[in-house]
Amino acid sequence: MARRPFLREATRGLGFPLACMGLAAYFGYYLLYGNHGIISLVRVQQQIELKQAELEQIRTERRALEHRVSLLRPESVDPDLLEEQARARLGLTERDEVVILKDRR
């Protein structure tokens, strides 16, 4: 029976510090692993970098396509590109050319 008062006396002042440590652990965990935490922020930044690289690649492809389209405008037709497009669409060949068919899978 002498233990109860000793145990109660020893743990009397621990309630507030334990509650504070619990709250700190709770908020610290969600600071790192929560939906808007640091790890989530790093993951989103990596996705942004990947998407920006993809966007730059698509912009480069678009510029190349716009250049090819500008070569086919009626005011300034590039004869080589026109011949290439006509051969591709109409299947025209010269007598000394060999045609190699590609499989479209």
C-alpha cells in the first residue's frame, strides 16, 4: 500500500509533458508523411520536373512540325519536301528505286 502514494507522487507532474510530447510526435509525423508533408512535396516537385521535361520535348517536336508545315505553304513550297510527300502518299517510284515495305504493327 505504500507503493500507491509513491507511484502517484512520482507520476504527478508527467501529464502535461507527456501530452506535449504526444502532440509534437503527432504533428511531426504529419509534417513528414501527411498529404501536404515534406515527402509529398518532394514527390510533387519530381513530378513537376518530369512534366516540364516532357513539355519541352513536345514543344521541340511541335516546332519541327511547324517548320515542315511552313515549307509546304503555297507561297513558299520546298520542292524536295513536296516530292517526298507526293511519293509517300501516292506511292510513286522511279525505275531505278527499290521499295521496302514496313510492317505497321
